[in-house]
Amino acid sequence: MEKLQEYLKSHNESEMHPSDIAQILRQLNDSQFAQSVKLIPKNLVGDVALALPDRLFDDVVENLSVDELSHAVTELESDDQLEFMQELEEVNQNVASEVFDTLDEDDKQEITKLQTYDDGEAGAYMQLEVFTATKDEIVHDVIKRFADLRKANELENVQNLFITNEENKLRYTIGLDDLLIFNFSKTLRDNIENSGEKFEPKVARDREDIKDVVHYFEEYDLSVMPVVNDYGVLVGRITSDDIYDIINEHATEQMYNLAGVDDDAEENEEVLRAGKKRASWLGLNLITAILASVVIGMFSDTLQSMVALAILMPIVASMGGNAGTQTLTVVVRQLALGDISQKDAFRIIKKEILISLLNGMIFAIVMGIIAYIWFGMSNLGTVIALSMIINLFVAGLFGAAVPLFLKKMSIDPAIGSAVILTTVTDVVGFFSFLGLATLILL
């Protein structure tokens, strides 16, 4: 708590960053946290709350009155207002309703408008605050108006001026750096025509998939992107900070899905909910493990006749599983980044099979020699070498094909791919190794 007090004393409010305050709050115990929340400047409470993990957001809500929460919402930009209200509803629906009722009509309308979009649509992530002008405005007047809005804190993080017509349809996007070298005494129209540049905007549709918008930011190195509706009317903008959050959320979701856990459940403090989600995947893994054991049971006589097979058998399955995981991770990540299209499917599968076969042959030779030296049986080395080549081939094939197939079926490639792959590599590994041993050694 002393650390927060020291931070607040040593910084003016304009110098304070919500992330710094949130970092300090994370280190406090419950009683210190409750006292410290009251010390946060009112204008920063909303931003600090959103910078905290969900469990600490709940604690912020519990320590603030409806009026204080309402003030926190009014200090946020429209997209953050929506996020704050959504999280508040998850904590306490009644309090959220009370806070919403105390907001002014403009804030209510903006939040309600953003709520009309689905989670995966670009409109759900946009800010409604935009800086616009018409082509016939004098540049000097535009800059003065921008300065007034900025001083009044009605605009933040503005990088572009959006030029619209009388119907608010977007026509041009001009960076503030370009605006500053315009002739201040002339209209925007004159400056645009004399510059020789087109200033054509790269736009996102409000109903467009947010993942496509993320790719636009990455491909064109954008810092901000205007959002228009189906009629070309400017309705908002998406900024790079929102895109970074989306990328992080998606990456986290993929990592959790590949591990067979649910990201929403893991971020929740309820042990039973997280445990239930994990148990469902563990149950599926148990079924696949039993399937692999059934395959082993089919060759029980072979195993009883030669102890060396039981010693070497896990190596084949483990190498196949790890090779498949490498392929799966690469393909899933490239799909998420948009680096693979449907027409690339054959090329990717071919590449991954070749890589797996190359590694399979290398480690087949290594393991064949080790098995021969270890047990003094040349045929045993041949068996494990052939089995390893077969299993790594299958690992490369399924590691690439499974996520590509799931993507084609409009299913998140990260979900279920690992379980399917593990089943295949275990079953094929055990079957090929023990089957070849039965044919060659017995």
C-alpha cells in the first residue's frame, strides 16, 4: 500500500499510467487492496480496473459505490465502456443495471449501439470517437477544432483525420503528419488535389470478422483503421491497442485449447468449473489411452517372449507424439496468422511429411544402432528403425492434415487436434512396432 501512495505522490495525474497502478495492486493482500482502491484517482479507476485480472476486477467493484463505478465508466472511451459494463454484468447484474441507469444518454446510446454487434464482429471492438472533417473546411479551422477537442479530453490517441461527405460517408484518411504540411489557409479539398496523393482509406466493415481485421493491421502495418457500415458511412475506428489485446487473447486461447483446457474456465476462480472442464478432456484422453492399451494387448504373446520389446516400445510412441506435436503447433499457428490458405493444403502436408520422413530416417538409424548394441540383436534394430519411420511419417501426415481439415469444417484447429494426433501416433506406433516384431523376430 505504501508503494502505491509513493507512486501517487511522485506523479502528476497526467503522468500516471493505469498499468503501473494495476501492477502495484496485484501485489497487495485483500485488506490492503480494498484500502488502495479508494486512493486511485477517479479519472483512472476504469482504466485500472480493466488492466487487472478478472478476479481483481471483481474486488474493485465490491469496493466502489454505484456513483463511483458510474464515474469510472464515463471516463472511458466507448469500446472500453462496453468492456467495463460487460465485466460488471458478469460480477453483479443488479449493480450493472444501476450503473447503466445513472449514465447520461450519450453514453447509454453508445454502449447500446456497440452491444448490437456479436463478439466476433469488428464493430464490437471499435471506438465511436472519431475526428472528422469535410473537404471544404479550411485546414487551419480543422487543426484548431482538433486542439480544442484534445484539450477537453474528448479525443485520445488520434493519428488520422477522416474526411467524410455530407452523408458521413468516408472519402479520405489523412495522417496528422500529412495534415501538418498542408497549406493551412486552403481547404482540405485543395490540399488533397495539389498533393497528388490519393489518401484512399483502408477500411473495415462493422460486420466483418475481427480476425480479418487483425490480418489487415499486420499486413499493412496500421496503427488505426476506420470502420464503416454496408453503406460506407463512418461508424467508428479500431486502434492498434485493441488489436494487440485480440492477438494476445487469441494466442492464449490457442495454447489452452492445444493443452485441452478452457480459457474462460481457467481465468475463473471457481475450482469446480475449471476442474470439470479439464476432466472432460482427461476423460477423452483416458479413452484414447485405453485404445492404445488394447493394441498392446493384441500382442501380449509377443511381449512375453521378448522383454526388450517392452523396454523399447515407449520410444517409438514418444518420438511419434513429439514429431506430431511439432507439426501440429506449426500448422495451427500458421493458420491463425493467415499464412495458410485452403489451396496451400497439399503443399503444407507434403512439406511436413518430408520433414518427418527425413527426421524419421535419421533417428531410425540412430535408434537401430542403439538397439543392436544394447540387446545384441540386429533384427531388433531393424524393427524399431522401420517402426520409427512409419510412425513419424504418420505424425507428419496427421499433424498437418487434422488442423487443415478442422479449419475447412469451420472448427478451431486448436480444439481436439492434440487428442486426435496423440491417439493416432500411439496406436500406429505400438501397432507397427509390435506387428513388425511379430513378423520379423518370432
